Amino acid sequence: MATTTLQPEPAKPERIAYPEDDKLGPLGIRATALHDPIELRARLIGEFEHAVSAAKAAAALADQGSTGAVHEARKALRRARAVLSMVAGALPKSERRAVRAALQDARRSLSTIRDHAVAPEALGSLTLGDPERETAKRVLDNAAEAIPALAEIKQLLGEAAARAAAQAEALAASLPPEIAWDVVADGILDAYREARRARRLAKRSRPWFHNWRRRSKELVYQLDFVSAHAGARSLAIRADLDAITDQLGPAVDLVMLRDFVQTYAQGLPADEIEHLRDELDRQLDQRMKEARRAGRDAFRRKPKKFLRRLAKAMKRDLMPAD
């Protein structure tokens, strides 16, 4: 009688153990660069380089309109900083500070041009009495004489783009061969924590209000990256925060206008400038109050709870369709 030889059962595939298993899900979830430390590094560097390319493209568009070119360049530099925040934990402290400082300097070099571009529209959107409107017009007339020439604007845009491009090379050289999701998650956590703190302090501080918008915009750009590799539920979280940053913009423009009016008040009666600034303060305080109220729900969660919410959204996004 023949002896039946029992065949060993085929080995079952091992469960993939991700560093943040509860965040990224078990075996069977859709493949994504967020799970692969080597690919994640490449995508993050690519995102930074894309921002640098956008800054270069903006500089090339100055002849078609300096206002739009400056806006796009500053937006690209802000996006580059958002990527830097996501990889900050993988960089040596000295390199992290150097790249951040260079991006900040590049953006600040365009601030004056940006103020000249935004001030007329921002003043025009305000509800002002005839005396304040006339004072505002005279301020704008003074400012018009100080607007940089197109050649200077193009030079500043080019220099800002070149400075950012140098940081892309420095970033690629300084990052380790792999970047785990934990590093990116910590960067997002820090951005949310800083934005949430700035919102709280903005109740009595205009500089903190401005800081709230900066950190919120960076957080939105970070969630752009995550949602591009996850899906619609992650994108919905990003959309909620983006809606808040849209409301912060007009108030931040008023913060800028207060200094702008004072800078270009030469030759105007002090009492007229004071009346205009008082009206700016009144409308600014109202807009800040409304913006903080609108942002209450978006920033009500403590940072770790916000990150858990994002992790759950990512996990659901990455589950295969039935």
C-alpha cells in the first residue's frame, strides 16, 4: 500500500510591519509612496524641486505682469518651506536652519513688491468715508513713486528663484537615503501645532495672526502632498483648512496696510493719517475676530488627535475598493 506523503502547507505571506502600522494599515492596502521610505524620499525631493521650478517660471513671466509673477513666486517659496518642514526631522539641525533661512530671505526680498501690488486692491475693497478715501488715494500716489522698475523686479525674482534652486541641491545632498512616514508625520504635526498656537495668540496680537496664516498655508501645502498619494478623505481635511486660509488673507492684507500707510504718509497731515489708520484698525479687529471664530472648528483638535484623524482618513483612502 502506497504511503501518502503529506505536503507542507505553503508559507503564508508575512504581514507588512510599517513603522506606524495603525496609521498606514495592514497588508492589502493600496500601494503608495507613503509606505516606501526610498520612494517617499524621492517624492519629497521632487516636490521641493517642483516648487523651485515654479519660482523660476514665475520669474520668467514678469514681462506679462509683475503682480502675478511675484504672487506665484512667493507661493512657490512657501510650498518649498512646507516640504522642508516635512523632512526637517531627517536633516542635521544646521542644514535645516540654513535652508529655512535661505527660503525666508528669498521670500522677504519680494515683500516690498508684493505690498505695492496688493495695497491698491486692498484699500479699494474697504468701506471708507470720503475723507479717508481721499487720504488713501494720496498715500497710493506717494507709493507709486517708489514702485521698483520692471528690470529691478525681474532681477529680484531671478535672485529669489536662484537662491531656492541652491537649496534644492543642498536638501538632496543632506537627506539620508530613506525617509520614513514617521518623519513626515512629525513635520505635519509640528505645522498644525504651530498654526493652532498662533490662532490662540492671535486674539491679542496682529503678528501672531499673520503667523497663523503662514503656518496654515504651509499645512495646506503639506496636505496637498499627502492627499495626492492617499485620496479624497485626506483631501477633504486639506479643503477644510484651505477654506480658513482664504478667510485669513483679507485680514493679513490689512495688517500690511497699516504699515504701508505709515510708510507713504509723507506730506500728509498727521490727523488724516491717524483717522485712516484708526479705520483700518477697526475693520482689521473685526475681520480678525470673524476669522478666529471661523477657524475654531478646524483647529479645535489637539495636535495628536488631528494627526490621528489624518491617519484614519489615509487608511480609508488606501483601502482597496470592494
